[in-house]
Amino acid sequence: MKLCDKYISNAIGKELHIKYGIEDTRHALLEMKQGGIHAFCITIDNEAQEYLPHMYGSANYAVIDEVHKLPRKVADIYRRLTT
């Protein structure tokens, strides 16, 4: 780790910023769940499988790898969530 004038270098700083954002979102999602709100994430981010399980759990998200599949996938997800 490289420290410069009390600031972490850009590469490490960006990584910490991303980790903070993930943790902050996870805590917000936990608070929502405690309030009776159940969130579900739909994303086109192929790297999302690296961080979404930590935030949403193993079953509360879907990664759509091809945007043209979105309308069909949303219908499938809606059926899954409401049955």
C-alpha cells in the first residue's frame, strides 16, 4: 500500500471506494429487508456475479448477459417472484 499525504494511492483508493459502496448497499438492503421490503436486482453487468451474491444473497439477483433477452427474462423473473 502506498500512502501519500495521508491519502491512499489511486488504484487502492478506487478498490476501497468500490468495497465501501458494496458494503453500504448491502447494509441498506438488510435494513430494507428488516422493514419488510424485499429487493431484487436485475443487471447487465457481467462482473456482477463477483459482488452481487454478497449484497443480495444467492437468489435475489439476475444477470442478463444479452440485452435483447431482457423482456423475456423480466417476465420469467416476475413469474418466479410472484409464484
